[in-house]
Amino acid sequence: MTTRKKLTSVSIIATAIVTSSSLPLYVFAEETHNDSYTAPSSDTTKSYQEQYQARLTQAAQKKEEFQEKYNEQLTLAAQKKEEYREQYNDKLTEAAQKKEEVRENIDEAKEDALARAKEHILDQVDRIITYLESLKDKTNNSLGLSDEQKAAAIAELDTYINQLEEMKGQVEAAETFEDLRSQATFAKEIWQDYNGEHRKYVGLNVAGRFQEFLDKLSSPAERLALRLDEIEANHDVDLTEVRTALANFETAMAQAQELIDEAVALFNTIGSDDVDATATYNAGMAKLREAKTLLKDAYEDLREAIISAKEALGELDTPEK
């Protein structure tokens, strides 16, 4: 049986510290109300120590296991982070490659579109040049234009053709659509300018042919007047109606001549900066149509009067047209 000893609070604490500094706090007992204390046996103390050490060891193992798992999680997170970084970098690289491919495709598409636009403009310019060259031949063979008018018309056609030929080189050298647009606009302006000049010479050609026709009518009219004098001298017939119709026809010829002169004057103004080519051309052509109507109506009246006179004389011949 263990001997009981009376210990003070200080002695109890000191004994516990000496016995084992690693014992749990509940081993120490401070008796403030009891003067007697029974110290634990060495076996009990040893058992407490072993339990405590076992718990420490278990806690250390759990800590180590937790640290290992934590380290594994950190390693896994680092690996995931690296994988995500690699995937992100791959996506960036892929996006940059696609962007470059798109840029290259756009550049190629622009180059192709530019080449097609050049080809289209050059084709249109060649068509215009071919048309203008054909007009030179037609102008040179025109029956309604004087030699002076033909020379002036051909000179102007050559000017437009030379401008278009020069423009073709600028179209081929164009590097941007803006350059092409400016050249296309220039070609359009050339064509519009030519259209004005073209209307001028078309109108002059029509007026010239009409003038030629009108000049040919004067001889038959003169022959008809002589024929009427001869008939009246040899036959007892009233030709007043025919003479009136002939006088009206000669008046119509004079009026037609005035209208032709007015039309020619209008056509010659085409090409001036302050002249509307289309409106002026239409006005000149209207005068030529008016002259044609006057002659046609007067001729029909004359023709009917001559037929009536011939019937009276028993003749069936009709006058020359």
C-alpha cells in the first residue's frame, strides 16, 4: 500500500513536473481544500505517458497524412493549372493562326477582287475604243457631213481614244479600289463628253442628208413648172389647183430650209460647257421632223393636184418624187 503524504499545492505541482513534464494537465491536482494527496503509481504514470505518446504519434501520423494529401492536392492543382495554361496558350496560338489565315484570305480575296475589277474596267474601255474606232469609219463615209466636219469629228474621236488608251495603263497600275474608282469615274466622264460630241455629229449627219434630199427636190419642182406652162399652151385646161399646190410645196421647201439651218445651228452648239447636249440635240431633231412633216404634207397635196390634172388630160403618168 502506497504511503500517503501531505503535500502542499507547491509540492504537488513540483512533484508532477519532476515525474513527467509530458503528462497531461489533468494529472496535476491542486488540493486547496484537502491537505492529503495520493501520488499516482509509476505504472499509472507510465501508462499515461504511453497513451500520450501514442496520441502524439497518431496526431503526427494524421498530420503527415494530411500534409501528404495537401501536397498531393497542391501538386494536382499545379498540374491542372499548367494544363489550363497550356490549353489557354494553345487556344491563343490557334486563334492567332486563324486570325492570320483570315487576314491572308481577306488579302487574297481583295487581290482577286481587284484583279477582276481591273479586268472588267479594261474590258469596258476596250469596248468603247472599238466603238469609237468604228465611228471613225462611219464618219469618214458619212454622206451628210462635209469634209471639214468629217475631219473635225475624226480628230475629236482620236482625242477620246488616246485618253482611253492612256487610262488603261493607269488602271493596270492601280493598287487600290480607290484608284480604280477614280479611273472608272474618269472613263465615265470621257464617255459622257463623247456622247455630247457624238450627238452633235449625229445631228449634223441627219441634217446633211436631209439637206441633200431637199436640194434634189428643187429640180423636179422647176421641171414641173415648165411642164405646166407647156400644158396650158397646148391644152384648154385649168391648172390653177396644180399651180397653187406647187406654190405651197415651194413655200414648204423654203420653210424646211429654214428649219434645217436652225437645227444645224443648234447641233453646232453641242460641246460647249453651258449647253445641255441632250436637250439641244432633241430640239434640233424636232426641227428636222417638223421640216419633214411640212414637205410630206405639201408633196401629198401637190401629188393629188397633179393626178386630178392628168385625169382631166387623160394622162396617167405621175410626177417624179
